[in-house]
Amino acid sequence: MKKVVVGVCGVLVFIGGLASIRSGVLKAGELTNESSLVVETGTVESAVTVPESSEAPVTEAIVPEVVEEVPVAEPEVPVVELSEMPEPSVPSEPPPPATSESMPTESSTTAPSSSGSSTADSSSSTSSATKPSTSSSTSSTTKPSSTTPSSTKPSQGTTPSASTPSSSVPTQSSTSQSQEEPKQPAALAPAPVVPSTPAAAALVTPNTTSVQANSFVAPTVPEAFSQTSALKLPSELKTTEVAQSDLKGFELPLLRSFENEKHAAVIYEGIKKLGVEQEEDYNAEQLATDVYHDLFKKEITGTPKELPEEISVGSLLYQKKKDKTTLIGIYIGDDYYLTVDDVEIEEETEEATEKETQRQVIVASIDLEDDLLTQELSEASLTEYGEQVLAEYPASMNFTENDSAKNFIETVGEDARKLGQDYDVFASVMIAQALIESGSGTSTLSLSPNHNLFGIKGTYQGQSVSMATQEDRGNGDLYSINSAFRKYPNYAASLGDYVELLRGGISGNDSYYKDAWRSTAKNYLRTTNALTGTYATDTTYGQKLNSIIALYHLTQYDQVKTTEGNSGVFIKGKEEIPEEYRSRMKYPDYNGVDYNSSGSYPVGQCTWYAFNRVKQLGKTVDDYMGNGGEWATKGKALGYEVSQKPKAGWLISFKPGVAGSDPRYGHVAFVEAVRPEGILISEGNVYGGTVISYRVIDTALATSDQVSYIKAK
């Protein structure tokens, strides 16, 4: 009889749990703007212990302000931290004034107790802030006074950890912490994803031991999310213009991905110069001279050569025009290079917005139609300064990929993208923070009924949950306290609250997080730097965020989503191709024959189809052209004609992440027809197997620098 009773009780508890999870769905208008914002961040002690040894559990340990409740072992940690990574201390409470965040590092033995009213333990948390009313928030349309990153942060409040890792470009001192989480976006059913070629090698697995996720199976989160369109955020926080990143789409790679770490030093040394005004006569040659001398005590010598099959990072690029060869910049990978040019900046005064031109270091994309030469960086040892630059590299944490994290990203990615575009914040940083703070949506604090994805302390509409947390004194020393964390009715409220926090600031300082805005920071590296010591006291917070962004290629969410018009509509059958394009198709249909006898391209991949398509038509491409996104660069090096203009019968290579392509490998397809308003392509690996599909892409994308065309020999 006892067994029967226990069984019935178990079923009832299970049903109750499901109901609570579903309660996370946000209904239109459900998010109110009232919330006593006690933005305190603390490292919630989760049930998962994060040892300093190689076993640091990725879940909450990494999460700076994630309030990981003490309950049972929390679900699997989404992002695995490297063993040597110090336990992150999320925004810990700084001294008295400001709000503080703490990140969950070690498991706590105290179970969380939720209460209807929020009584943030003021004694335990040194900094707290009250969420500003919407009227106090600064307009999101404010433009930065200049592109040069400011080196100082608002001196209000206490700086939880002023020593932010110099990993991010600008070194800004921060004062207090407060954080808010963005609401989790509803999962959108994506169109068939354009697969990338498998030719690329997987990321190198770190030598350090990574924490294994436990056997806990996290509940499915997608249905607990809601479209951000339902959020009613203050209109004055909305931006009228999306600020573009000065990295131009370049994403800083993980340090461990470099075979030669001196290449990482070259990239970071150059990127640190972005946005800094230079002398009027400063040029690319002077930039290269400075970088080589400072990092290697080396002079620029030697003779430029024809482009190799693969350009190595740190190589000097030259442009050949007639009989003159000019140094144009330093190659940093993925077809990007650092150069110097005049940049128009806007400075706002009380009277008006003034424009001026400054000479600055910029990131540019290689034009494969140019006649380019290169000079490889020869063997050289880093100087003492160079070693310091390498030690400060912003993406140096050895995280490893995790399916839980990938699923979480797919769930929140598009809503984060929309919020980022609408409210002047970087979606890549938002997603990385949510991953860290919520253990990829598996922490106790993030699950129903708390729905707190960003570890924000205080109360929300009078609701809070008390948890044991760990704070960082700003020097790596951790101490435990009990704090009240916000309890949200759903994930949408959490996402919206995070955006309001970053855009609206804290009580008494609505510009507290201004250095983290897109329009001010200019790139995500400066944003993560600005959040270190303000949003979280963990001194390695920025490095963790940058490493997660690099690992999961989150900068793709900082780009405007390609609309159906330019990324194209996937067409499975030829009969569905619009007549205006079908009438221009002059090549016979693919005959299904596999001409790739070497097996260099896996059957069904986009590269496999591209190889076979041109072979069928009597032409050929090499057996080893790399991933789809590399075909233009490799083709140029191998002597193929490469162009930025679409031509029927040529191959089209998409850069990684463009038009649905894989953010790591890119994509390659065949151009079937060209019209003034767009092009028709045929491609493999969209529907799986050896199914060949079609797509119409508009001229805007077809003629952009995001794609290149290769003529088979």
C-alpha cells in the first residue's frame, strides 16, 4: 500500500513540475516595467561544486552571476570550463554602494528559500542598486563621442574588481555591478540549415581536464520561451540605428586554436589599436613596422611572393599595381587584415552632432580581385612586451563544446539577435552571459519557478528567492553570503529585465553600463571588458565571455539576420523554381554521378556537390579546396580566377555564418542563373543525403563582400 501511495505522490509531483515549467511562457503584455531593481550579482553557490582543480564544473562555476540554487546537482553544465580556470566569481558584491553580482562557483549546502517579498540581504551584499524608472534611462540613440574607447568607467559606486583582464581591447576601470538578464527567446523553427563542409578539422581539445556533465537530463526549455516582440520595453531605450562593429565580422579565435601562439599576439596587438586616433601621415607600413618591432624586435625585410595556398596569420599583404608594390596591411585570418584608413566619426555637442575624420587602424576584408602578394612572418621570439600581450589575450579559456549549451543557444539566439539590434547591445555577449549565469538554462535559479537567467539580485515585482552565493572581493578571494535573487514569472521577463538594466543603468546612474553599449564599445571585446568589474566582480569574467563567444561563434548573432529575400528561399524541386530563373537555366540537371574518386569530399556535403557539378560540365576543381568558405581564398592561391561578381557556371563561396551557412565552415554552391535582381544557385547538404536543392539569393547579398565566385578550370 505504501508503494502505491508513494507512486501516486510521485506522479503528482511530476505533473506539478511540468506545469511550473510551462508557466514560463510569456503572454503578450505580461511583462511589466515595474521592478525594484536591486541589481546585485553574486556567485550563487550551486549544488555543483566547482573545484579549482581540473574538475571545475562548467555549469554554474563559470557563471558569473548565475544564481545557482543549492538544490540537487544542477543539470549538466552547458559550457565546460577548463580545469585550470579559476572559479569565476560572478558579480560579487562590492563595497557598500553599487550593486554586486556573484557567480556560482561552488556548490552550496544551503537550500534556497523563496519568498513573496524581496528582502535583499543588504548586510551580506555590499552593493545594490534600484532599477531606474524608464524615464531615467538614457536614449539609445546616443552616439559615442568618438570611436576611441574610453579608458575610464563612471566612478560611481564601488568597483568590485577594477582589475579587469586586459583581455578586452580598452582597459576600463569599473565601479559597481548590477546585472539583468535578457529574456529567453522562443525557439524558431529554422529553414533547412545550409550545412558546412566537413573538411575543416575540429577544434583542438584542450589538454586540461574538462568537467563532465552529470547524468541529469535538463527539461526542454524552448516551450518556456516567448517571442521578444511581446516585450513592452521603454521606447526611449530603443535605438534608431544599429551600430556596426568595427571588427567588420571578424571574431577573435580561441587561443588554443593557434598552432603558433605568436600569431595570436599579432592579432591582439593590432586589434588593441582599433578606434585610436593616429597621426595624419600614419599608414599601413608604419602599422606593420610598429607591430613587428614591439612584438618581435624585428624589421620588415624580404621580398613579397605570390599568395600561398593558405595565408598564415601575421603575414604582410601587398597590393601590386602596374610596377608598384604597396604594403596594405597585416593578415589576421578568415580573409581579414588590419590596415590604416581615414574614418568619419561623429561627436555630439549640446548644439549639434559634428563630424570629423580621423586616421585609424581598421579591419578590412580581402578583395580577391586585387593582385595580392604576401610576405610570411619569419621565425622570431616574442619580446617581453610581446609575452605580456599574449598573456592578456582575451579568449584564452579552455572551454569545450557541450550539446546542452548548443541547444540553449539555438533556443535564445534569434530573440537575443532581435533585442541586440533593437536596443543597442551585443547579442553575442548577452548569450554568453546567459550561458555562464544559468548553466545553459539548467541551473536551479534559471529553471521554473525562478526563471532568472542572469543571476540578478534583488526583487522583481516583489518576488525573490534566497540563495547562498559566493562573492569575489576583486582579488580572487571568495567569501560566502546569502542573498535574495530576482524571481521572474517567465524567461521573457528575465531577458527584458537584462536589456533594461544594460540600457537603463542603475539607480542614480542611468549611464552606468554605457561603455557596454554597441554604439559606445564599437565591438564585443570592449563590451565584455566593460562588464568585468561592473556586472561581475570576477576578474576573469571578460575572458570567459570572449572564450565562449569564440567557441560557439556567437558573433553571428550580432549581424542583422538575412531576410528571406536575400538569404533565399530553399527550393527542393526544380519545378518550384520561379519561371524567370528557370527560363535562364542553360546547364543540364546534375546527373548524380560521383566523380570524386579520391574521396576527398564526404558524400552529400556541399563541397562534394560543387566538385561533382563542375566535373559533370567538363571542368574541374582541386581535390583539396578546404571548407566551403575557403574555396575563394584557396582557389586564388591555386591559380583559379576569383571574382566578386556573380556569373552563371561559376561556384559561389559563402563566408562562415553567411546566409545560413555554418559559422565555422561556410558553404559553397553552383550558380545556375543570374538576373539583375538576384541569382539562382544549386547546392548540396541542405536537405541531407545527396538531395540537391535550389535557392534564389538577391543581388544585395550576391554582390556583397560576404560571398566570392570561383571559375572552375
